[in-house]
Amino acid sequence: MNKIIKYVITDILRNKIVLIYTVFLLAASFSVFSLEDNSSKGLLSLLNVILIVVPLVSIIFSTIYMYNSAEFIELLVSQPLKRNTIWLSLFTGLASSLSIAFLIGAGIPVLIYQANLVGFTMILTGVLLSIIFAAIAFLATVQTRDKAKGIGAAIMLWLYFSLLFDGLVLFILFQFADYPMENAMIGLSALNPIDLSRILILLQLDVSAMMGYTGAVFKDFFGASNGLIFSFFVLLSWIVIPVWYSTHKFNSKDL
Amino acid sequence: MIQLKNISKHFGKLKALDGVTTICEKSECIALIGPNGCGKTTLIKTILGMVVPDSGSITFKGDNILKHWQYRDQIGYMPQMGRYPDNMTIGQVLGMMKDIRGKSEGLDEDLIKAFSVQNLLDKRMGTLSGGTIQKVSAALAFLFNPSVLILDEPTAGLDPVASELFKEKILAEKDKGKLVLITSHILSDLDDLVTRIIYMQDGKLIFHKSIEELRQDTGEERLVKSIAQVMISNYE
């Protein structure tokens, strides 16, 4: 398993896109922190950049990388290797290179300017988001052999999670305004890892105005620490479930 | 050595394999022949576990291959169109395969030498011609001394010199007691290689005969003519 991970990581490094992504994150984080005189304001601006950019890069890069590796996967499957090993190694290789890129690109500036609990939570959620969207990309690639369809699905998923979902929540909210919706809203927010990450960080920043409806309800329902643990576990299951399902699918896929 | 029982496979509505049953023994060189799209490559891929059959069972040296992977250690596979990661050089691909198989001694580097692959080790896979890729695939298939060789259209892209060298190598390996499975449309290449013929059509196995039997049945001396006779009689 380690051998394949090693080959995947060297291949990704040779590809240079991940390096450019790291440099971009570095530039964005440093400029955001130096623009604001108050570094916790800077953190807030960075949060918005991260919530858009990290999922986008993770899901698109992973999807395209997986389609480009179709030959490599075919080659590996004809070798004495377990399919589980092949799939999980590819996932580990991709997810860890994206996470390392994030750790270097955004983690270092955050640690320099905001080495506190909020900063750490932000780094943690950024890493989790990188892994989650790689996992979702794997789901998209295992479902269809058609490259255009797969990449299209990945873009749609990103659009849904970062833009459409909030609209949907508001729509449901207004439609059912006469009913008590608080608990249902918490359930709904668990359906979107980006929303959940935002809540996770804002719960600690204590800026309710930025939280949106689900965040406010969240805080009210859980209090800060329970909400933290709940959202952390939901984020973890956003990794485990897609990876488990795509591995299961890949095991019986015809190549 | 390899036993197939009632293998069936559908791709959507297309029946790629339909109740294929046969046995392949060692020290044989078996040709898989049939018109385009008759299921040859699918059959090979089911043996390699790359395609999972809908029904039926495959045993390799007595063990069912379903959900197993260790048995592929004993198979050398040369695909119809070898596709490798574009960014890797030939040397890196060879190194990676050695790494994955965990073998660095007792390697059979005859074909690497015969095809002068060692002079091309720094070339990236993406820049190679079709024939050179075929050479790399062939060298990889033989590299680990496997007891079964599965060659899908091996001579299609090779130049005449390489093709001759390759055929000599196949004969030598068969004489060592290995099982060689070949698919090819270039029947003249198969003439002095193969000992048995499997003929397939529309996913069905029409017959599995030794070459002598086929000669007797069709009354033709040359493989090309006997197969042509079979093909025409089965053609719609």
C-alpha cells in the first residue's frame, strides 16, 4: 500500500498544480492578514476564501486526476494487488497531498498571526474539507466512466454545496415558516460539509451576524462545545461514507 | 491450470460472454480466435479479475479466483493497448512494477535486451510510439517469470524483427512448461506457435481443439486456411 501512495504523491508533485495551489493559498493568507489591522478580522476574511477555494480545488483536481489515472489503475488491477489497496492508496495519496498543500499554504500564516483555538479549528476544518471533497470526487469518478460527465458532476456538486444549498435552506425555511423548524435545520446543516465547517469556526468566533440561520440555531441548540463535537463527527462521516461506498463500488467495477 | 465454468457477462444488453466453459493446461500455447467483438478480450479480462463475471466460476490451479488477488503474481499480462501513466519514464515504470511485485532477483530480462529497451529508459511513456509501448508491455509481461502468459494481440504493433524475436521467446517459454494464451488476428503469426485453438463467436465458445484435430476436421494444412473455412461457415 505504501508503495502505491509513494508513486501517487511523486506523480502529483511532478504535476505542479498542487504546488501552484499551495503558493496561491500562501499569497492569499498573507495578504488577507496584512490588509486587516485586526488579525481576527483577517481570519474571518480568510475563512470565506477557504470555504470557496478549498472544496473547489479539491474536488476538481481529484476528479481530473482520477480520470487521468485510468490507465494507471488498469495497470495496477492486472497486478497481484487487492482492489481495496489500490483504491485506498490512491485516496490516501491524493487526500494527503491536498491536505499538506493546505497545511503549508494556509496553516503556516494562520499559525503566525492567530495561533489560538480558533486558528487551530480553522486549520483542522480546512484539512477536513480537503479530504471530504477528495472523497466526494472519488464517488463521482467511480460512478461514471465518461470524463465529461464525471467532471460535470463534480462541478455541480461543488455548486450545490457552496451556493445552492443555502438557497434551498432559505426556501424550505420560508415555506414552513409557521412550524418549529429548529431541529430540522440542524439535521439539514449536517447535509452540507461546507455549511458545517462555517458553523464550526463561527461558533468559536462569536460573530452571530455571520452565522446564517443554521448557525444561530446550532449555537442555541448545542452550546459551543457540544456543537463542536457534533459537527466534527458529522464531518468525519462525510469522509468515511463516500470512501466506503466508492471502495465498495470499485471492487466490482469492470475495467 | 485454468478452469472456466459457465462464465457469462453482460454489458448492458450486449452479451459479451455466454456460458463459456473450458480448461487450459500447462505447456500449451492456446490461441483465442474469433471475429471482432466476439468476447476474446473480455474472457481474458475475467481471468485477470479486471472484469467480474455475472455468473460462473474460474479456478486457477484449483483455487477460485473470485475476491482473490495473489494468483495474479503468477500471470504475466500484455494488454491489447498498453496504457501507462504519461508522466513516468520507461525506467520508472519498470522500477515501479518490480517494487509492486516485490521481486528484484531472478528476473527474465531477455526481452528488455532483445528489444533494446534499456537504451530508452529515460523516455517518458507519453512520448513513445505504439510499437515501443508494445515492446515495453511485452517485456513487462515476461519480466517476472510467470507460469501463465496472457498476450492480447501481442504482435499487432511490432516490427518484423521484434515480432520474430518475440515469437522465439514465446516458444521457449512454452517449452519450459508455461501456459501461453494468445489472441491475434494475424493467423500467419500463430501458425508455428500454437498447439490448441479456442474459437469464439458472439460470446460463445464454438470449439476448443488441438491444432492436429483442426487440420483433420478441415482438411487444410495451414492454420490460415482452416480458420478461414471455420469463419466463413459461421459468418452471417
